Amino acid sequence: MTESLFFFFASLTLLCAVMVVISKNPVYSVIFLILTFFTISAHYILLNAQFLAAVNIIVYAGAIMVLFLFVLMFINTGKNMEDTMKKNVLAKIAGTVAGGLLFTVVVAALKDVTLGHPDPATFNSQVGMVENLGKVLFTKYMLPFQLVAVLFLVSMVGAVMIGKREAGEQNF
Amino acid sequence: MDSVVLIYKGIYILAIFGISLLIATYSTYFERKIAAFIQDRVGPNRAGPMGLLQPLADAGKLFFKEEFIPAKANKTLFILGPGIAMLVAAMSSAVIPFGDTLILGETSFDLIAIDVNIGILYIFGVVSLGVYGLMIGGWASNNKFSLLGAIRAASQNISYELAMGLSLIAVLMLSGSLSLKVIAEQQAGFNWNIWYQPLGFLIFLICAFAETNRTPFDLPESEAELIGGYHTEYSSMKLGMYLFAEYINIFVVSAVMATLYFGAYNFPFMENLRNAFDDPVLGNNVVTILGVVVMFAKIFAFIFFFMWVRWTLPRFRYDQLMKLGWNILIPLAILNILLTGGGILLYEYFTKG
């Protein structure tokens, strides 16, 4: 049951991810990206990591993708972009070469990977539950967790500074 | 999970789905009746006794209207928009505990569709997806006014989601659990969260109005500026779906508020009532059924409040809306977290130390 579900969601994820790349319309790309996040959340649930699944939906599908869509709606997704892309043969060749190289790198990296096999006898299936996650974050990984929080704060302040209206600047 | 529980869950999910649709249908009727009462009118009174069949007549009218799709619109997304809005709205009531457990014979039945330990995050995630229906529909209409409505909806939802999440954190600090069932159980009797979280509730309430696009936050569809906002180009049942999704959202948000802050299915002296029966099973079942009634009474009270506000308060200006969200509600919510944390520490200091 779990295995067939995994293969179903895995193929769905790959299909959606491919559709993100090959969609002509950027809005379709964003919608397929949202679907990809959903299928990834399904994988998290299969791994019994419900908190991660929910947070993945809230943060990526619920907030960041809304902003993506927000920006794309302002850009006129007209045919000009597509035309220039069709004519440029050099760009296509460069894209193919770069993609092929990336594929080679991924294959080379995956070749030597050894998958960890957790011992079913000692493995704690509740490790992804929100209580355990919280405990680990606030004890074992306290310092990295707080550093990430500070990093977020800094980037937030930076974003506000960039977005702030300068004195005398007219935006409307 | 044995097959009895599985069948029961299936029936229960269908029942909850049906009930949320029914309540949403009749919300339209009560909205018009309440509006009429507030404005000293009669309201719908032609279809059936007291106009009770009015929602059916409205739905019938919407079904028979012309299905119009603008010529330059993106057809797929134009049809997808209302579908997403409706789907997302109907998904969110799954984790709400409408009652305690019913004991029939040997088995006990939980009156909750799916008891996940991340219940509140599930609702939060689903609610945050609701904006896609509006955005996609507004963009696909290929109309500047629809696009403006969609953009407004998106920025409003994102802004108020932050304050909503922050006000939720204070509740979670008190309960120590993300499961709505556990949060409901902790508020047994009259020990409701509203006594500990008045400020948090106020923030949550305001954000709930903004998230459901209700007046005074209905700027995405403000007719004076944007014709109809994101649903300008929609007609027939597709328009009906958008309006219907809004009422389902109101129902769900009311249920969430009742669960988080007003004790869900708990009511005062429920333990006394439970102990008054000699048979513990009978006592439990009576209290549970009364609890369901109480839960729905609370939900209806909130739905009434939503309508009352709609016909009382005027709409915000757009910059006022953004200022309220970012400059007032978010700092207040952070202050509320600090106060709650301080309160918990003080309580532990005096009770344990």
C-alpha cells in the first residue's frame, strides 16, 4: 500500500516538475509548481512527518507561490517572450548543453551514494511528529536554530529597508 | 482500523460536507433576512413560507443563467478558478471536532472526521490556499478590474495571515498541542480560552474577517471601485460557486473560532450533568449530543456576528487596511505572545515554586 502510494506520488511529482519547466505560460508553471509542493507534502506524510508536510504547504504553496503569482500577473505574459525564445537557436544549444552537464553531475553524485538503512527494531517512527521535532530543535540544535532566526530577522529588516520610501521620492 | 470505524468515518465526512453545504445555503437566506431587519425592510418572503425556499430559487436561477466566458479569457483557468475556491472551502472542515465521543454498544465514535495531530496547521494551510481561486479567476478573466480585485485579495490575505498565525501561537502556547481535539478537550466546562486570550481572540476575529473577504475587508470585490472585483466577468453558477465558497469559509472560520476560543462543544456544568445519570454511557451520550448542539449554537452566533458587522460597518480604504494589518495587528499579536509567555512563567512560578 505505502509502496504503491510512494510510486504514485513520485511519478506525479516528476510529472508536475517537468510541466513547470515545459509550460509556455508562466502562470501554468506556477500552478504546476504548487501541485509539485502538494505531492512533496504527500511524501512527507508517507514518511510520517506531518508537521513538515503542513509547513511546506503553508509556507511554500500558501505564501511564497502567492507572491510568485502576484508578480507574474503584473507582467504581461504576452507572446513577445515566446517569439524571441523560438528564434534564438544558440540559446537552445546552450540550454541543452548546460542541462546535459547538470544531469551528468547528478548521475555522478548519485552513483556513489549509499542509502542509510535504519534498523526497524530501534527506529522511532514518531521522530517526525511535532513534539519530537520541537524538542530536538530546542535542545540539540538550539544554536543553529537561533542563528537561522537571526538570519531571517536580518533579511526581513533588509527587505523593509529596500522597500522603504526615500525622503522626497514620489511613488504615486 | 477496522471496517466499522472506516465506514463510520466515511459517513461522518459525508455528513459534515452536507451540513457545511446546507449551512452555507441557508446563510445566504439569513444574510438577506438580517440585512432586511437592520435596514427596516421585509426581506425575501415570496418563495415558500417566510421565504424559506429562497436559497433553492436563487440556485435554480443561477443554474439557468447564461454561461458566459469572455472572448480573450484564459478558458481553462477561468473555469478552474471557482472550482479551486469551492474545493478549498469544502476541505477545511475535516479536522474540526463538532462533538465529543458517542458510545454505541461496544465501540465509541469520535465526532471528528480526521484527528490529526497538526489540525490547526491543516486549517491554516487550507485557508491560505483559498486565495488561489480568487487570484486565478481574477487573472484569467482578462479584465483590468478583475485583475485589481485578484491582486487586492492576494495582498490582503498574505498580510492578515501573518497576524492570524501569530495570534494562534499564543493559543498553542497555552494548549501545548496542535490538535484541535486536544485543544477542545482542555477547555472542559467553562475553562474557555477566551478568558486567557481576549486580545488574541480580537486579533484572530479581525483577521478572520479579512481572510473571508467580508465587510469591512471586502476590498477585492468592492463594487464602487472595481465593479465586481475578481468576479466581474463571472456569471451563472460559476459566480454562485464564488459566493457559496465565501459562505462555507464563514462557517469554517466560525467553527474554528468556537473551537479555539469558545470551548468548542464544552458548556458549563457539563460534568455535573454527566454525573447526574446513573448509567455512565447514557450520561456520556447525553452530554455529547448537548455538546454538538452547543457547538452549532456557537457557530451560528459567530455567523450572525459576521452578518451583523457586514450591515453595520462601512468598508475600509485600501491604505487603511494595509496599515491596520501591518502596523497595528502584527505588533499587537507579538505583544500578545510576550504577555502569554510571561503569564505562563508567572503562573508556573507561583504554583510550582
